[in-house]
Amino acid sequence: MDPWLTLVIGAAAGIVVGLLPYLIGTITRKAAQQKAHEIVADAKKRADDAVKEAELSAKEDLIKRKESAETELQEARNELRSWEKRLSKREDGLDNKVDILNKKERFIERAEQDLKNRGNKLQKKEEDLDKILDEERQVLHKVSGLSREEAKQLLLDKLDKEIDREVSILISRKVDKAREDADREARTIVANAIQRVAAEHTQEIVVSTIDLPNDEMKGRVIGREGRNIRAFEKATGIDLIVDDTPGVVVVSGFDSVRREMARRALEKLIADGRIHPARIEEVVEVTKKEMNELIMNTGKQACMDIDIHGLHPREIMLIGRLKFRTSYGQNVLNHSLEVSHLSGVIAAELSLDVKLAKRCGFLHDIGKAVDHEMEGGHQQIGADLARRYKEAPEVINAIAAHHEDEPATSPYAIIVQAADAISASRPGARRETLEKYIKRLERLEGVATSFDGVRNAYAIQAGREVRVIVDPEIVDDPGSSKLARDIANRVQEELAYSGEIKVTLLRETRIIEYAR
């Protein structure tokens, strides 16, 4: 081989070998730079994505906090509205009380002025009477020639007799006038009595309380903006009172059956925990069906207990409703069963139809089941119902006459009257102990016998009437009216009782002659 060629090749090979590391380093640096650029670009992209994600998360959190704040603000507004409504109701109640107090003050002022005027007139009459008496004394002294003491005694005796007679006649006239004005006066008296005692009495007979597990349940019972309580009142027809009393809500209504149904429905809702309008309507409907079944079963069971059959289904339903009705603390259904048993016993002793007597006694208070829905007394309502359901004439008359509003046309009406009085007046029937019962009757008889001319006095009808027997030789007919009025006034002043007490005075003259 040519040495020069060899030299050239060697030189070229040396150059290549010398440049090879430089070329490799250059290529490696370019690849590293490219990789670095790619890593930086990827890092920037990830950083941008992280920033965007953080911004989105912050925006979502901000939106959630804003919604939560708006919800809390709305709840606060609703609670504020509820308090405003309560305050408005209380303000209305205070205004009504202020008006009532103002009316009472005006009435008292008028009464005081009237009493003052009457006192002035009475004083003037007393002065005129004194003048007349002085003149009569002088005339008597001149004419009779009697001493002052003798004339005084004679005049007093004369005046005493005349005044007694005039008083008796005046009492008779006043009683007749009072009877004519009784309706108007009775309305006034009842209105005043209602104003004084209606709140306490109503509180006892028209409300039912329901215990709550906690005070938070009140909010659920009320619902948002009161929608639950409105739905409940609309479905039941009963008022639901939610006040500041802890752990208690009140169900209020005059219809005892509706009130009991509402109480049971609300207890179910509270136990279930799901309280909303749809659920309320569902539970109320179910409870209504249960109440109807309970009332019907109660009526049927009562009929079976008393062994009375053939009643109209509506009558059985009304009998069942009496389970939720009370009179002076006495359950009307139990009272009706008791009267029925007593009527049957009395009829058996008199050899009358026992089943008919028991039927009359069993149905005598059926009008009380609907007396809050219809006009008239429960006797007339019950008689109309019995007539509608084709009851026997004896049953109809016994119902209508058991408080002597109508004359009795059969012995069964008299039997029911007696059985009703026995059931109502027996000790313990109307929350009265035997000792208090006897003491009250003895006190009533004692007041009547404390008057002169009274032979005997007998308290009857559980102390609702006292019959007084007088001596006809001491008490005459005009004096009987005055004596009856005096006894009634003394009873009114000294005894405490509910309702009224009837004073019946009996005067009898017997003349006996013998033919020999």
C-alpha cells in the first residue's frame, strides 16, 4: 500500500476518532436540552391545571357557603315571621283584654252612680217616712189620748202587720214581673257568668295536651312557614296550639270526637317522625277510619252489655260517641248504661216491659252526642233522632220528658226520670264524696228549717231542690211567697253550690168534721 495513502487514511481516522467524542457530546447535549424543555413544558402545563382546579374548587366552596348562608338567612327570616305573628296575636289579645277592662270599668262606674242615686232616693224616702210617722204619732196622741209609748206600740203593731202583707203582695208581684223579664235577665246573667268563668271552664273541657320528645319537634310540627300545622288543622278541623310551654302542644276543639281523633293522629305523626302535608293527610284519614271503627264497636259492645238489639246503625254510632262525652265529670255512656239497668230493675218491680224500660233509659241522653251540632236541648234533639229512626212512642216520650220539659205520657218516662236522678245524684257519680254529699244536704235542710212556721224540710234531687212544709196556722198564702223568697235568699247567701237550687214551699189546710 502506498505510504501516503496509508498516512492519509490514518490521519482521517485520527480526525474521526478525535471528533467522535465532540459529536457524541453535542448530540447528547441537544437531546438533554430537548428533554429539559419537554419536562419544563409539562411542569408548566401541570401547574396551570392545578391552578385551574384550585380555582374551580374555591369557586364551588364559595358557592356552597353562599347557599348555606342564604338557607340560614331564610330560616332566620321564617323564624322572625313566626315570632312577629305570635307577637301580633298577643297584641290583639292584650287589646281585647284592655277593651274588656274598659267596659267593666264603665259598667262599674254606671253601677256606682246608680247606687248613689238609689241611696239618695232611699234617704229622701226615709226622711218622708219619718215625717209621716211623726205626724201620725201626733194625731194618734191627740185622738186616742194614749201615752207616747202606748201609741208607739200600737202604731208599730199596725205597721208590722201592714208591712208584712204589703211585702207578701209585693213579692208576688215582683216574682210575676221577674218571670216576665226572665228571658232578658237570664241572658244578661249568663253573659256576665261567661265573661267571668268561661275561660277556666273551657280550658278543662275542650283541650287535650300531647307530650313531645323534645322542643325541636315543635318546629317539625309547625313546618316551614307553618305549612304542616295548617295542613293538620285543615284535615282534622281542630286547632293545634304550639306555644312556649316546653315539651307540650295543645289540641283544642269543642267536638270531643274530632279532638280525640286529632290527638291520636298527632301522636302517630310524632312517633313516626315523618311530618309533612301529604303524610298528615294520610295519617288523619287512617285515624278517622280507626275512630269510626272504635265508635261503632263501642256502641255495639254497649248494646250487647245491656242486651238491647234492633237499633239503627246510626243510633249505635251515636251511642259510641257518648264514650267521649262527659257531663259534670260523669261519662255519659256509663251514665246511660247505669240508667238503663236501673230502669229495667224498676220496671221489673212494677211488672212492666223490662226491655222497653231499658231501651228508654239507654237512649235517654242520645241527644248529647250531637247537641253541639244542632240547636235545642239534648232532650228535644234526642226525641227528634228517636222519631227519625222509628223508635216506639214510649221511647220518644221518655227521652223528651226525662227532664220534665214535656209531660210524661207513659210510666216509662217516669221510670227514666227516677233512674236518671238516681244515677246523677248518687255519691261519687259526679266527683263528690259521701261525707260532703250528706253534709251538703243536711246544711240545706237546716237553712230551711231555721225559719219560723216551717215544720219539715227535705232535700231531694241531689240537693238541687228543697221541699219545705209549713204550718198553715202560722203562715198564710201571702206570707208563703215571702217565706219562700227568704229561704232562697238565705240559701244563696250561706251555701256554696253549682247551678241553682229550687225551693218548693207546700202549705196545706186540712179541715175535719164529724157527723154524729
